[in-house]
Amino acid sequence: MDTTVINKNTTTMKTISLKSWLTDIIVMAKRELLKVKHSQEKLFDVTVMPIIMVIVFSQLFGGAIMGNVKAYLPLVVPGILIQTLVMASGAAGTQLREDLDKGATDRFNSLPISRIAPLAGTLISDIIRYIIAAVFALGTGAALGWRASAGFGWLLVAIGRLAIVTTWALSWLFALVGVLAKGAATVTTISSFLTMFLAFLSNAYIPVTSLPKWLKVIAENNPVSHLITAFKEVAYNGNFGHEAWLVLLISLLIVLILAPVTVLTYSKKN
């Protein structure tokens, strides 16, 4: 399989192999990781924030909602994990917008590399951020006494096959927002509002049975609620059931719909 790379400055075309195409994407992913290495504050949202949120929410609301902190941890730890991952997915759009605004994308276009390598590299490198977020959120929960009762193997399934896959699918939405928005600040505002709205109107922090009827309907049909419920079923009961398959189906549909639109829009923008 070959793919075509267009050099806009010289108006020449070069055909490269699939291996070269994949190499370009890996190089762009490494570029994003190196940027994080030199700017550790970019990891604040997936390291410091989950630690603070697990500690603060469990200590403040554990007694009020479940009677004690230990009883509250099985509810709040998965909720904070999923919220952290969903919020982290917005970083892809912000990074793409910054590259477009600063002219980095124009420089990439002058190189004999795949046109979509910067986009794909950004999305792939974010998987590392999701893994880091999972380690810090669940590690803090474990330090406070939280346990995945189904065992470590099922916990890895819940994280890798469910939470991270779904979050990566959602990052395509924010990547599209990043390509279409007028500035990085706009992308951050949109992604923060949307992810906070989804997280707090879900079953992340409280049982939905305690909500008023109209809010209960919203929470029960919130995709974040479905993801949290599926995560708990896998991590606590070792059951990869209909909720988990529903979440994966929705994720697949998101990628099938948004990935081609994002790639096409990104290609036209640069």
C-alpha cells in the first residue's frame, strides 16, 4: 500500500510506502512526548489533578453521601478516573490548534512526510497521557483503600479495552474542534465546558437514584454514566457485559464518523 505526500512549496509529489507513513506518525508522536518532557506542566491535568480530586472528593463527600470514606471509594474512584480521562481527551484539539496558529503545520507541509502524520501523531501520543492519568487516579484510590474486587487482570481490561479506547475515540471530536476553532483558548473553553457538563451530570459522584426525576433521566442517558457503569461491572464483577459492548459500539461509531471528517477538514486547513 502506498500513500502520496504533497510538498506544497515545490508542488512535487512523492509516493511513500505504508512503512514510511507509519514511521512519520511515530516521529510526530515522539515530538509530542518530547514537548511534554520539556514542559512537565502539560501533565498537570493527568497527574496532580486526579490525586487532588480523589482525596478532596472522598474526604469531603464520603461521609455525607455514603456514611464513610471507605464506602464511598467504590463509587467515586471510577468516576474521577473517567472524568480525568474525558477531560484529558480535549488536549488533542488544543495542541492541533496551537500548531496551526504558530505555523508548525506549515513547516510540516514543506517536508516529505504524510499530511496527516501530525494529526495522527498527536492523537496516538495522548494514549500515554491516558495511561498516566489511570495510574495516578487509581493509585491514589488504592492508597486510600480502594480495590478492584474482580482482580488486577479485569482492572487492566477495564482500563485498556474500555476506558482508554473510549477516551481515544472522544479525542477525535476535540481534534475536529481544534481544527475548526479560531484559537487554542476557544478549544480549551469548549472542551472544558463539555467534559465538566458530562461528568457532573452523570453517576460519577453520586447515585443517580438521589436525583430529581428530570436530572435522573439526563444522568442515566449520559454516555459518561454508561462508561462508568461499564467500568465498574468489569473492575468489580469481572463482567464485560452489554454496557461495556454498548460503550465500545458508541466509540466505534464516533471514530467511523468523526475520523474521516477530521482528517478531511485538517487536510483542507493546511
